[in-house]
Amino acid sequence: MSRIKQGWALTKKSWGLLRSHRELFRFPIYGALTGIVVVVVTVGPGLYLIDDGQRVVGGVLTAIGLYLSSFIVVYFGVALAATADAIFHGRDATTADGFAVARERLGAIAGWAAVAALVGTVISLLQQSGSIGEAIIGSLVGAAWSLITFLAVPVIAFEGTGPWATLKRSTHLFKERWAGQVTGNVAIGGIVGLLGVLPAIGLIAVGAYLWVSDDSIDLAVAAVLIVVGVIGLVISMLIIQAMRGVFGVALYRFASTGEVASGFTEADLNSAVRTKS
């Protein structure tokens, strides 16, 4: 229960900061729109070609799409981190300022995007292998990777390090601040997932069930449920991404310099990661 309360408190504070600086929402929105274009142009056709028997061309196109998707996530994440940090320090900042920092870090972003895409693909393959053992391993690896790379984007934004140095730096910050006693993921965004993502998935599932029932009346209801569910899912994921981005900056500053960002307390930031008792 205490873990849930901590996550809820951090989520509320991150949400409060976002509401006070709504321009930060632009980064995940722009990133999502750009990502949709990439998926439609590359991943979709790539998967179609693979299914059509053109595996080489389809595989290359899909790989390019997955890499570009990873690049987009990191690029817009770095831009958000730079803008959020300026706001934390009382400076006026715009999306243009954030994108300026991201452009300066293009090399570092490109390198980290490749690593993130590769590791993400391997984890996904393990989880979807059909083997219970490999699925468990994939889940454990995924959880560990999510934790040790939580500060990767702020590290790139503020230090401009390459892929290997970014991974080492992000891992080192956790070990140094929490004395190597880390046992669980950063507690942020879980409530949004509970109140937003799960209901949205439920609406999509019910809509899909009604759709396959092949009833003319159900089809109209199904379409509405699916559309509302997808919209809710997208909005929830954008909110979670923005909150994790803002909180990531606060946690990076705390882990690297001990600085407590505006809107948080030292107790908040210390409680963000579960440690051994």
C-alpha cells in the first residue's frame, strides 16, 4: 500500500507540473504524430511484404521503421527534458529551445536509439517466444532494462554521451544515489495506467468482441467503443510519457547533484525507487 501511495503522490506532483507548463505536452504529441507517419510508411508496408513472402525487403523496411520509431522517442524525449530542466530552474523555455538542444545531440540520440531498438526487439522476441521460461526471462530483462535506462534520456540531454557511456552513466547514478540497493522500477504513472490505459483497453476489447459478432446493430456500437478506446489509450500514453519525462529530469538532477527540483521534496525523490530494507 505504501508503494501505491508513493506512486500516486509522485504522479500527482508530476501532473501538477505539466498542468502548469502545458507546452511540455507538445513534445509527446509531436512525437506520436511523427511516429504514426513512420509506422504507416515503413513498418506497415514492411510487415505486409514479409507476409507476402518478400522477407528480405520487408525485413529491411520493418527494421528501418523500428529504428526510426526509437529515434523519434529519444529525440522528442531529449527536447522535453531540456525544456523541463529550464523550467525547473526558473527560465522561460519554449519548444524551440528544447528542439535546439535535441539537434545538438543528434549523434548521441542516433546511437542510443539503435541500442534501445535492438534491446527492445530482443526483449519482445523473448516475451513472445511461446516458451514460459523465455517469456519470464524477457519480462525480468525488460524490467531491469527499464530501470537502468530510466535516466538515459536526461543523461543524453545534459551530458551528450554516446550509447555505452549513457548506459553506464544511467546505471551508475542509480547505484550511487541508492547505494546499489535498487529492487524495483521507478514509481510514476501507474495510476494513469490504472485509470486510463486499462479502461481504454477494456473498451477496445468489448468493441472488438461486438465487431466479430457480426450483428448490424452491434457493429455501430463496436465502432464507437473502439474509437473511444483508442483515443483514450493514446491520450493516457501521452500523459504517462510526458510525466515520466518531467520526473526523469527531476530524478536525474537529484541523483547526479542532490538538487531537489521545484515541486518535489527530497523524500519524494528518495522514495521513487524501491530499495532493499
